[in-house]
Amino acid sequence: MPTIFFYGPKLDKEKRKEMIKSFTETASRLTGIDKPAFVVYLRESTPENVGVGGELLEDRLKYR
Amino acid sequence: MPTIFFYGPKLDKEKRKEMIKSFTETASRLTGIDKPAFVVYLRESTPENVGVGGELLEDRLKYR
Amino acid sequence: MPTIFFYGPKLDKEKRKEMIKSFTETASRLTGIDKPAFVVYLRESTPENVGVGGELLEDRLKYR
Amino acid sequence: MPTIFFYGPKLDKEKRKEMIKSFTETASRLTGIDKPAFVVYLRESTPENVGVGGELLEDRLKYR
Amino acid sequence: MPTIFFYGPKLDKEKRKEMIKSFTETASRLTGIDKPAFVVYLRESTPENVGVGGELLEDRLKYR
Amino acid sequence: MPTIFFYGPKLDKEKRKEMIKSFTETASRLTGIDKPAFVVYLRESTPENVGVGGELLEDRLKYR
């Protein structure tokens, strides 16, 4: 029944699969709970909707 | 002021209404807090962005 | 794989059981997903750590 | 490392910038943690996916 | 109906009051939604349960 | 700026360190974002406050 939420950039399918597989295997091994009980939510966030250090990420990335 | 988040599939309007009504009535009755204080967020998640048992849900559903 | 979070007051065991049962049955019926796939998290929040309308709930309750 | 989530209506860019700036400055001042450690997520929610007082917000707004 | 979650260190009562007041006033002004509709959750997180840059915050703070 | 939340059982310090390290390394590699930008929150949940399949986890574990 453990649940993992990832808030970050959009990823392509291969990366989403690998993230879910790796998070689940690590968490299953460390908690001792079987893998079928784990749910992972990949919640996309875009630079238009994230702030870092008080600034919109969209603006931060622009000036780099 | 209690708040409920539902992470699950997209639902049509009648089902969204019924879910919100039922969650709120149940929670109001059990907490003793009046219904106007309750907020319910229905947060859609798609099979492309959920992992179950270490696999992408999108892939799981395909092979059933 | 749907997941429900409830942020609200501490409840005794009978009420926690009933909330979990009711939320799960309603959500299972409306989504068409079998009950074993549902996880409900009851996340306690105390009046010392919640604000409503810009005021600490702890203070609001005191002056009623 | 503190993190703030805002669930609310879509905002235009100037308002998103101001919200991020204000939340971060306030939280930095009150916690004593430097601003670069703060992340703010603006999570849009639409009236079709929010319930208030047991009713869909979409319907509530319609009858006002 | 907007909702704000703050994940960060434990704060004393005066700071909790000020954070709730400031977040709510800012968000009310920027969204145009009246203050009574806002709920703020202060969710405490301790250095034993947070990781930054791949390290436990508890360990990071120790070696500074 | 990506953020990971883990809702699950309490873990001892070595396991918390390993979970944070592994989640961060995997997510950094897959997103291409440097490790210092990642925050991981380990949010403990107890069997008294989780429901699985419509039942309180506390009760489920008892009858196994």
C-alpha cells in the first residue's frame, strides 16, 4: 500500500517505465513489502507552474 | 476545513457529482463538521503516468 | 490503483473504518475498478496547523 | 528544502510570478531558511474537478 | 476553495499565524476569491524525514 | 526542483538514507537535472490510518 508521488518534468515512455520500476524495486526491498502493493504517480509540472527561489522557473531557465 | 483528494481515472460529470456528494456526506457525518467546510479535489491520473507493481499501468492494461 | 487522501481531524477507530469502507465502495462503484485496488490515507491535521480564512483554526475555535 | 503547493484557479503569468515571490519571501523570513531552498508548485484545478460543500463547483458557480 | 500546503520545519504559534495570514491575503488578492474560502495546511517535516540532493537532511545539517 | 513524496511505513535511518539516495540518483539520471535540485519527503503512515481494499490496514494485518 505504499504510494510514491513524483512532481517533475514530462518524461518519455521509456524513462517513465524505468523510473516506476526503479522506485518500486528500491522501496519494496527497503520496506519488505511486495511490489504489487506499490503505486507510483508521475505528476507532471511545467516551468510555467513552478517557482524556485522565489522566481518562476520559466524565467529562470530563459536567462541561463 | 477538511480536504479530500482523489487520484484516479477521469469520470463523467454525473459520476463526479455523485463522488463529491457521497464523500462529503460521509465525511461530514463522521467528523461532525458541516458540509460547507469540505473541499474535494478530483485529480485525474492517466495510465501513462501511473505505475502499479513496478510497471506502467498503460502496459499492464494492454496485456490483459 | 486509485488513491484517496483525507486531511481532517483525528477520528476514533470505528469512524476510520467506516470512512475507509464508504469512500472505497463509492469510488469502486463509480470508477468500475475493483475494491482491492484502492488505498485511502487518513492524514490527521490539528487546529494548530490549519488556517481557515487567514486565521489559525486553533484561534477561531477558541472564540466561538 | 521547504515546498509549497497551491491548488486553485489558473492564473496569468504576472500573478503566478507574484504569488511565487510573495509565498517564498514570507516563508523564507518566517523559517529563516534562504530563498533558493524553496520550491512552489502551482497546481491548477478547474471547477469541473472540485467539490465544495458536497456540490460540483462548476454547478455552484452557474447558479450564482 | 483554494488550498495551500506548506511542507517545512515546525514553527512557533506567532509564525504559523503570520504565514497563514500572509499566504491567504496574497492568494485572495491574486485570485480574486474571498479569504474565507482558503485553507492552509502546515505539514511539518523533520530533518530525519527529508532528503536534499540525495542525502538525509539530518546528516547534511550535522556537518555544516 | 523535482520533488518526491513517499507515503509508507516508518523506516530506520539506514533505510531512509538509502531510499533518498536511490530515488534521487534514479530521478536525476532520468530527468537530466542535477541532484542538488531534488527533495524527497518520507511521510510516515501507520496501519491505523491507511485503508486497503476498503478495510483498515490495522485489521487486515491482524487476521493474516
